[in-house]
Amino acid sequence: MVKELPVIYLQTAACSGCAVTLLNTASPTIKNVLIDQIAPGVHINLRFHPVIMAAAGEMAIRAMEDTAEQKKGEYVLVVDGAVPTAPGAVYGAIGERNGKPVTMLQRVTELAADALAVIALGTCASFGGIPAAPPNPTGCQPVRDVLKKEGISKPLVNIPGCPPHPDWFVGTVAGVILNGLPAADDLDDLLRPRAFYGKLIHENCPRRACFDEGKFARKFGDEGCLYELGCKGPITYADCPVRRWNSGTNWVIGAGAPCNGCTQPEFPDQTAPFYEKLVDVELPTIGAYWAGKEEK
Ligand code: SF4
Ligand code: SF4
């Protein structure tokens, strides 16, 4: 007997990057996720996903609404994108009802109210991200703020990243299936799973020895720590240095570019300019010693 976990995947104010990153999952592959059992005896039944579902238009919307009605309290709602809330919330709609557009805000609140749990996938859904960047004319807000304002109390997990690593999403869903909903201790203050966001990039960075020695790259292509070139690793929580991207092939600092801090609520405005150094990071003493020698 295989148990089904129904999932409704909504795309709101976003770029589809988070949907694409999910399709790049390597272990399990997206085929395994969609067709096979993701854990013994459990199959994810992805009932609505605008990018990959075969149905379109009314048929697709019906699949979403039928799931919400028939699987009340049993489905997981994944929101990919920020939620436009400016007066009338007219900046984004998902389908129609009685000939009128249903706003993204309406869909998120209606579906979240009847969900088993909600996953905010990507930095836009988790913290507002690029759609909520000033001047934010559409009034985009993160899912957490929308649910709070609407008085909807549901278990919520944030999986930020621009885009997030596919393992962060698939691993979180697999964790829910195997162990149930995350306990409070499993998440940090920003509702990110500690298993993936528990350490700073800077803690595990292979260039950390250069930082400690004060050996900084002055231009792209130089050896050394990328702090002077704008790296936000010292304030960014994610396991990119150990997990790496594209099936473990490489990651941004491995390729010689600084971390932009994409998993943080400060992204993008407060982690920008991306190529200017952070001003309030305390440099280690030994680095200052060698920097002093270089100046003489
Ligand atoms: S500042 Fe960036 S490049 Fe330098 S050690 Fe920290 S994370 Fe690595
Ligand atoms: S290295 Fe930094 S910018 Fe790149 S994905 Fe990880 S957290 Fe985001």
C-alpha cells in the first residue's frame, strides 16, 4: 500500500528559477521524485505545478481546486515567489473564478488555510527577495508576513536561495515524510532548516585559510579570499561549500566569484553592491599583521 502526499506548487511573483532548480535535482532525479516512492511506501503526488504539468487553463486550475477540496488538511502547499499585496492585489492572478481573476494573494491565503503545511521556496517566498526590493510598487511580501496578517497559523518552512539548491527542497520534503513536520529546534529563527542553513558559508569555505592569513584576491582570477571583492560569505548561512552545485561539480566561490548572500533576508538590496566588501566584518589579527607588512 503506497501512501500519497499531495502537493500543490504555486508560482507567484518570481522568475521560475526555483522551479528550474527543482528540476535539476540529481539524487533523487526529478523523475524519481515524480514517479517513484521518495521514501519507502510514500509517493509525492504533485497535483499542480505550472511549469511541468501537462494540463493547462481550466483543466489545470480544476486539478488544483479539486485537490484543495478533496485533500483538505492533507496536502503540502509550496509557494515559489513573493505575494503581491498592493491595493486590490491586482498584480498577479492564477486562474479565474466566475469569470474574474483570482489574485495570487487569494490563492495563497485560501490554499494555506487548508494545507497540512506550507513551504516557502526561494528567497522571494521566504523573505520578499527581488520582487519586494524598493520601491516595491506591487507591495510584494514574503509568505510568512502574509499568513501572519491573515491570521493563518500553519507549520511553515522557509527554503531561501536565489535559487535554492534542489537538495534543500527535496531533503526537507523527504524529512517531513520520514520524520513528520520539523520540530521548532530543527529550524532557525528565520524558519530555515538547520540541516542545510546551520553554518555560515565562511565557516566551511576552502578559502578561509587565506582570509585568516590576510591573503586577499585584489582582482578576479587572483588566488586568495574574495572578501575584498565583495564576498558575503561571512554573513550568509548555507551549506554551499560542502554540498556544491550541479551535482557537486562546483560552486560560486570555487569558480572564483564572491557569494552574494542569496539565502539571507537582506538579499538583494542590503547585500549589494555585490562586488564591494562588507564594511563591518572584523578581520583577524594575523591578517592585519601581514597587511601591515605589505604596506611598508
Ligand atoms: S570571505 Fe568569502 S571567500 Fe573569503 S573565506 Fe569567507 S566565504 Fe570564503
Ligand atoms: S554561495 Fe552564496 S550566493 Fe551562491 S548559492 Fe550559496 S548562499 Fe547563494
